[in-house]
Amino acid sequence: MTDQTEDKRREARHAVKSAIKARDLHTGECLGLLANVSGHGLMLRAEQEVPSNRVFQIVLELPEPLEGRERLEIGVESLWCHAGEGRFWAGFQIIDIAPEDRSLLASL
């Protein structure tokens, strides 16, 4: 049986190599850790449920500078959130990202 969430993906997602926190730019709240990423979306591993169908401006805090940057700011829309393995998994569509940040995101 195929996971319905996986069927909706336009492209493969790639696991992230290190712990990268995603924070809500406006509240400073940690939404979760980046689990995987693609050119059009990302998935977070969160301690609390993330509301679906909500737009967030998030900051990805890089554990070490990448091309002189310590963080990336990205506009995302939350598409789904599921409980599993003692935490929540939340999927997001990227809706706003600076062109120069797209290549940085791909290198994570």
C-alpha cells in the first residue's frame, strides 16, 4: 500500500544531513527540525502539532555557516500534519524563497 502523502509529491525529497531548526519568524517559536527537503517542499519533525493550511514565514537556523549564511528565510504553507513515533510530522509547500537561497536549500 502506498502512502497518499507520498503520491502527491512532485519530486523526491532528500534527507537533511544535520539538525536544522525551523522557527516561526514572527513568534520565534520552534516549529520543528528539518527532516527532508525538495525544491518545492519540506517536512519537519515537530514536538507539537502544526496547524494545516496556514502560511508561515520560517527561519532555518543553519548549524554552521553555508556560503557565509547562518540562516535562510522561507515562506511556506503547511499542507498536513500527522502524529507518529512520539512526535508529529508536518509537510510544507515552499511558496516564497529568494532565488539565491534555492541553491543553498538544495545543498542542505
